[in-house]
Amino acid sequence: MITNQKEDLAKLFLRFVVGGLMLFHGVHKLIHGYGHVGGMLNQAGLPEFIQHGVLVGEIVAPLLLIVGYKTRYSAILIIFTMLVAVGLAYHENIFTLNQYGGWMIELHVFFIVSSLAIILLGAGKYSFESSGVK
């Protein structure tokens, strides 16, 4: 049973790291604006109003992930947000290294792979999902 406690604690840490780090990006956009996202969408031939989805992917989904409510759906939203970000802003840098030798999209890949792990693992015991709140 101790193994289950460790696994549940690891799931909690994973949710906190992914949700917490993503939330910083969303809060930054709330404070400094996210109109540039609309410009990138427009350049890609997509309607600008879709830019408001960044708030769902970078504020709502991370908060839900942190508390462990609708965790798998939240992780899917984060994956989608990161895929759109790579497609719009980093598509030319997918096979590029940054000035420090790191992959230009390593942060995006971290969010995608970690969110995929959350989808596969579930929320764990320390979540609203396990407390009977559905």
C-alpha cells in the first residue's frame, strides 16, 4: 500500500509541475496581453477570435490540473495548446537548437509528454476526481 501512496504523491507532483508552470504562461498573457496570438492566427488564415482559447489552455486547464478535476481533459487541452503554439510560433524552429544547445521547442515537448503521462496515469488519490467530486 505504501507503493500506492508514493504513486499518488508522484501523480500530484506531476500535476503541480505541469499545471503550475503552464499557469505562469497564462498569467503572463493576462497581465501583458495576448493579442499577438491573434496576429499569428490571422497569418495562418485562421480567425483571430480563436486567440481567446489561450486562456482556456493556459489558465483554466492548468488550474483544473492542479486541483485534479477533469484531469485527463485538462491534459488534452494543454497538449492541444502546445501543438498550436509550436505550429504557429515555432514551426520553423522544430529542428533547431537554442544558443545554449537546448532544443528550441524543449519546453513545449515537456508539456506535451508530461501531459500525455498525466492522461495515461490519471489524477491519483490526491485529487477532486478521487474524492467523489465529478
